[in-house]
Amino acid sequence: MVTTGSNMETNLIAEAVKFMALGMGIVFIFLIVMIYALKLQAKIIGKYFPEKSTPVPTKPTRTTGAEKSNETAKIAAVVAAVQHHKNLKG
């Protein structure tokens, strides 16, 4: 029995599609299993190592003179950068 070139190519393409579907299916199943394993791990870690809550400060903190000057310097740097960018555009 002699197979023609077209028939052989069809068989190779069909086999390639089968391998592609098998590979993608295995990867999909692996990802699903990994998601559930990570969810289980998060529950276990949350149960045995709970997060420690930090108290929220009730009074607003006051800024010192040094912090105000630092904030002013940041604002000046941003304004200078925007002006420089506008000058480059034309």
C-alpha cells in the first residue's frame, strides 16, 4: 500500500494537533491544580501564622519644618520636570 504525499501530510497535521491539544490540556490541568494548592496553602498559613494588626493612630501627626521643606522641594522638582518636558516638545 502506497501512501500519497497529501495523505501523509494530513496524518502528520492531525497528529500534531493531537499532541498540541494533549500538551495544552496537561498544562491547563496543572495550572488548575496549582491554583487550588496555593489557595490551600494560604488557608493553612493564615490559620497558623495570622497577621498581626497594627494600631491605627488616632491623632493626626504634625509635620515639622524639615518635612515641609522636603515636601516643597519635591513639588518644585516635579514642576521643573514638567516645564522641561513642555519645553522639549516645542
